Amino acid sequence: MRILLLVVGRMKTGPERDLVDEYLKRAGPIARSLGFRGIEEVEVASGGGLDAEAERILAKLPTGAKCIRLDEFGRAQRSRDFAGNLSKWRDQGVPDLVFLIGGAEGYGDSVRSSVPDTMAFGPQTWPHRFVRVMLAEQLYRAVSILAGTPYHKD
């Protein structure tokens, strides 16, 4: 299973970009050793309104992918449960797992109806660049849990 972070907007250089890159770099080899095909980040252009962003998002969704929309109203998960879900979907033969991070205005109706599964990092509203960092870190944590490394402390 390939894991994709499909995000609206381009993250400029800076500490958040460095953190995303570092966590994805750390996660990649562990994920591949566990049978994941890799972890990739795909940016789509922002702007033009929610409908235009929605079209660009939907055009990038791989056929047969399991998609999860990051949303402040989504379901929060403990890190071990998140890791367990990654493992379950991989073992079920899901070809691609896509995490969506929308633009500043959220998601267009077509994205919300096409991707009903949601996930949140708590009830707060987070800046999009922080959500990217948190998702990259949680992916690293999840594969570390699955690999039995000491990174995650219970």
C-alpha cells in the first residue's frame, strides 16, 4: 500500500517544511520494511475557489484508494489505533491510502461527498502547515509502532 498526503497549496521553506521532510524521510525505510510501497506528498494548486480546488483534488485521487479527509470535525484516534488501521488496510490489499489536507477555506462539496471518511487531530482548528507536520509525525509514529521500535512510549 502506498500512502499519499494530498494537500492543497505549496509549503514554503521553513521549519514546518523541514519537519515534514524529516518525518517522511524517517518513516520511508521503516514503512517499506513493513510492506508499504512508500509515503509520498503531492501538492495541488490552491486558489480559484472551493470548486476549482475540489476538481484538482479529485483528479489526483488514485482509483481504488482509501481516502481520509483531515477535518477538525473528524474522528480523533489514538496513535496505536491509527497504526492498527494502517496495518489493517495494508493487509486488506488497499492499493493506496490518501490523506487529504484541504485549502484555507476547507473542502468543496464534491470532495466532502466523495471522501466521507474523516480524521482530526483534536477539536481545535490547526494551521494547514501544522496539520502536515502532525500527519507526517503520526505516520512516522505509526510505522515505528508497527515495527516495534522504541519511538512511541505508552
